[in-house]
Amino acid sequence: MVGVLAALPIPLTYALSPLRENEPGGHDIVSFEFAGSVQRANEILAAWRAAGVEQMAKYIQLADIVYPVVYSAALAGCAIAAGHALRRAGADRMARVAPTIAWVAFAAAVFDYVENIGLAIALWHRPIAPWPLVSSIAAALKFFCIAVTILYALCGLAASIKRPRA
């Protein structure tokens, strides 16, 4: 169930395109996460205001209060499952890092919350230094942690597929 909740925003993002990212000059929430400067954050906010979608960005940020817990729990579960699959496949050294990788998934959520502080300041107040840069660094670390966890889970999946059935 947690996995389904964690994956739900993926098709919704493509179906809704709420922030006009599919239009020339449009920006999605990830562009805002990586703004990196007060000037760039202000440019994105101005584009959203002009397109009438600034409120949608606020709704997305409100949903992101809960979402990091959901996706990090799903990723941590995948890491633990991957560790079991790797152990069954005889890759004991790789299997031993499963708990560490699960914690990396939770670190992604922590970085997401740090990022969200800066985004909230920009959305409900105005972009001020150093928050766009802090949000950008935290977003990069969040995506790195997510990528590490997914790669480990894929190793576990590959081990379970490769393993002969008893």
C-alpha cells in the first residue's frame, strides 16, 4: 500500500501538468527546487503568477508535508527486500548494507524537509537568501539518496530474477 501511495504522484504529474511546465517558459516544481538563487526563484514565481498557477504550487508543497514519509518508507522497504534477495542469491556482502541503504532512504526525506523550508518561505513570503541555495543543495542530496536506494533495490530485483527457483 505504501508503494502505491509513493508511486501515485508520478502519473498524476503527467496527467495534470499543474504548473504549465509543458508550455514555453513554464516551470515545474523541480525547477523551483533547483532555482539556487533569489533571482531565479523570483523569475519562476513571476511565471507562475502570470500563468495563474502559484496557488497550485502551494497545494503541491502542502502535499509534500506527508509525501517524504511515504516515499522514504516505501524505498526503505524496497532496500530491506533487496537485501533479503541478495542474501538468497549468495551476495552476502551486498546484502549486509541493506539497513544502511534503508537509512539513506530516510535521509532523502530529511533533505526533502530541509528543501521544503526554503520553498515554503519563497511561496508564502518571498525568496530570501540563503534559502533558494539551501533548497537547491537539499534537493540534489534528496535525489542522490533516492537514486542510491533505487539502484540498490534494482540490484535486489536482478538478484531475485537471476536466482534459480527451488
